[in-house]
Amino acid sequence: MSRSREGAGIPPPLLVPAALGVAFLVLPLVGLLVRTPWSSLGRQLTAPGVGEALRLSIVSASLATLLSLLLGVPLAWVLARSRIRGRSVLRALVTVPLVLPPVVGGVALFLVLGRQGIVGSWLDEAFGVTIPFTTTAVVLAETFVAMPFLVVSVEGALRAADARFEDVAATLGADRWTTFRRVTLPLVAPGVAAGAVLCWARALGEFGATITFAGNFPGTTQTMPLAVYLALQRDPEAAIVLSLVLLAVSLATLLLLRDRWLGRAQG
Amino acid sequence: MTARLALLAAAVLVGAAACGGPDGADQPVRSGAPAGDAAPTGTLTIFAAASLSDVFARLGAELEEQNPELDVRFNFAGSSALAAQLEQGAPTDVFASADEDQMTRVVDAGLAPEAELFASNRLVLAFPPDDPAGIDRSDSAGIPSLADLLDRDVTLAVCAPEVPCGAAAAEVLDRTGLSDVPDTYEDDVRAVLTKVQLGEVDAGLVYRTDVSSAGDAVGARAFREAEAARNRYPVAVLDDAPNPDAARAFVDLLLSDEGRQVLTEAGFFEP
């Protein structure tokens, strides 16, 4: 179709709300930039704890994304392809963290993985391992909140993918695992990547479940959103600077990754 | 134990759902109002420290009963967060802070004239009912030092230094040389109390009044260093108060004998 290449012909009923949407999403960011104390920026950026919080945020969000990929992609396949009973109930259940207030998610994690929790008390007694107030707790809290984004995204890609390729692979003698690895996964790779990015971004900004389940300790559990929230109570300028750092890092990461995929998709 | 945790989770859920609701807004309107001259009417908006929730809700209901035309609304949160909201221009009649620093911040910003002190509070060491770390040993006679109560490896939650209860906690920990003991710096005192109630920490530094309101859900020990680090609560009517008459009426009630009695019952000290 040549029409899609013309590009500029956006119908006015779409153009106006789309422009309003852009303004609504982008203007608050402009507001942050306007209020940024540029003169004290250097001092704020080198304040103790900023680098530490940023590193912890990136590491924990990446680990949470990795964990989400390991568990979430198979889960998405089960939701999209398997014929088990109660699939729609299962789908509703695994997307609950999307609507649950994250603070409540944090308490729920305590009830399972806390020192007094169902699994946590056993871990404590059997291995002397306690999870709350550790970096592990940060990763788990972020995974709990962010994994549904990946699952929903990958399941959508699987449903949209043409199942006939898989059927052909089967007729050529591939077992289901081989088909998943060699046919299905490459087919839905863009969907997996998009889901992973969404998951990473959500994990990076996670606040409620983290501060509840993992607590707040510099270097161990204090991620950027927690540092921003606490800075906001004492020194709003510092909070703005911290937010900008987080914003810059996430934008840079997302743009970089996007270029890589586009390059791969074209090449 | 599991039942207790489930109950607590339910309480948190309900609490989260109730957040932001206009507390005490649906107070029944009585007929036959006391015919005071120029009884305050309209809406009274009060920003108050989270630790004042119970006491202020009672006094607010009392004021509404005296003035049926009046609707009292509260915003309870950490004092620092409230001060930040006031700096951003939140329309408010009364501000009550859990320490003088946050009130000074508001006064210095030109938002309020001088404030009046109306109460003070002290930190105590709270612990779960089963006391896993053995904080509550009967052998320590008199009021022990915090160092005596925390003389072993314990998981300790305190408030972050950004909020008033954290400033007091930092002072106490400094004084006793225990600054490296905390495992988590929580964003407000109720978060510390929740972690103690859940049994996820062995102990937490909270206000005496929080322990009173938690009932049997936590135990607590007083300690010597708390007195020197006690925090005082100032209250002020803001310069741009939309309803200054009602604001004054609330502050008068707070400073009256009746207000003092409600504060004392809740465990607050004189300023």
C-alpha cells in the first residue's frame, strides 16, 4: 500500500486528540526540566548515594527482567497455546499485580516470603535465609509488579503469530519443544523484546512494593524511586535532579535498544 | 499467627482503599445547634502529622458536633511531605507538624505566622508480641538504655532521617553509638509499626502514642535516651487560610483543657 508511506495524511479527528495526548504526557517532563536547578546540578549529582541508588536500580531492574523472561515467556505460552482448563481464570490471576496497589503487593509478599510468611518461615528455619530488607527482596518485589507486563505482551504476540508455521514444523517431525525454540520464539521475538522493555521500565520505576517488602537502606535496597521520594520530603530540588537522572538513563537505554532491534529487523 | 497476618493484610487493604477519603465528612448533622455568634461554617482543611490521626479525628468530630454547618477534612501524612505540599500551594487552614523543623520550614516560607506548641512525644522500642529477639527482658530494673535493649544482633526498623520520627531516631542512635544497627529506614512511623506488627523486624523505634493505638499488636519498652530526643508538636493557622474562623476554633479546641485531655489519653506529653 502506497498510502501508508505518505505519512503526513493524518485525519484531523485523530490528529487533535493525539496532539493533546502528547502534550499531556510530555509537558510534565518539560516542567521538570524548567524547574531543574542547573547551577547546583553538579553538586547534586555527586551527592553521596546518588550513584549507588542508580546502580542498584539498574542492576535490580535488569535482574527482575531476566527473572520475568525465564518465568514469564513459558507462562505466556501456556496462556496462549495450551488447552488446560481454567485458562481465563489463570490469565486473570497472573495479571492481578497490574491492578493491585503495589504497597498491598508488598504486604502480600511478606505473607509468603517474609520471616513469618508461609514459604519464608520455612526458608528461615531450614536454611537461615531471610529475604526482606535484602537486594533479593528488591528484585522479587520488582518482578512481582513488572512480570505481568511481559506476560501480557508476549501472550499477545503469540496469539497474533501465525500458528501454521508451528503446524508445518510439526509435520516435518519437530517435537513441541524444538518447535517452540526454533520456530515460535524467533517468530514472537519482537513481542518478547517489547515486553521485556516494558517490564524493565516498570521495574525501574517500582516504588510501593519495594519500600514495603524490601525496606529502604542505602546501597542495599534504596533504589532511585525511593531516594526520589525521600528527597522530595526534604529538598524538592534534589528530588528533581534525581528524577532527571533516572529519566535520562531510561530514555538512553530504551532508544539504544530500539535502534538495535530495528537494525536487526531490517538486516 | 497466620490469622493475625491475614487480618493485618486486610487492615492494610482497607486502609489503602480509605486513603484520600474525606475523613469525618459524613458526620450526622444535628438539629438544634448551639446558637453561638458567628459559628464557623463551610469546610475546614487540616494538614496534620500521621501520628496525630486518632486524636485529631476525635477533635474534628467534636468540632463538627458543636458546629453542624462545619465540615472538617483532614490530610494525614508525614510532616515533611505535608510541608512540601504546603510549599507547593495546597489550600489549607491549619498545619500541625510532628516537629519544629517542618513548621519552621513553613513559617520561613512565609506561609504562616508563629506557631504554638501543643504536645510532645517520645520514641519507644516496639517489638512483636512474641518478641523473637528477647527485647523485653524482665531483669532490667528501672528504665534501661537503648544500648542495653539492643545488645545483640537484631533486625531494626527506624524512620528515615528526612521525617521527624527519623530525626529523633537518628539523635537517639547517635547518642548510644548504635547508628549502624538499623536495617531499614522507613518513610513514616506507621510503616515502621506495620513491619513490627508483621513480625518482619525484631524491633522498631516508634512513637509512644503509636504503641497505644496499636493495642496488643505490639509490645514496647521505654528507654532513657528518648527524653532528650523528644519531639514537640507545633500548630499554626496558615496566612492564606480559606476558613480562618473555623481554623481558629479548631486550634482553640486543641489548646483547651478538653484538647489536652484527649492528647493525654492518647499518650502525648505536655509540650
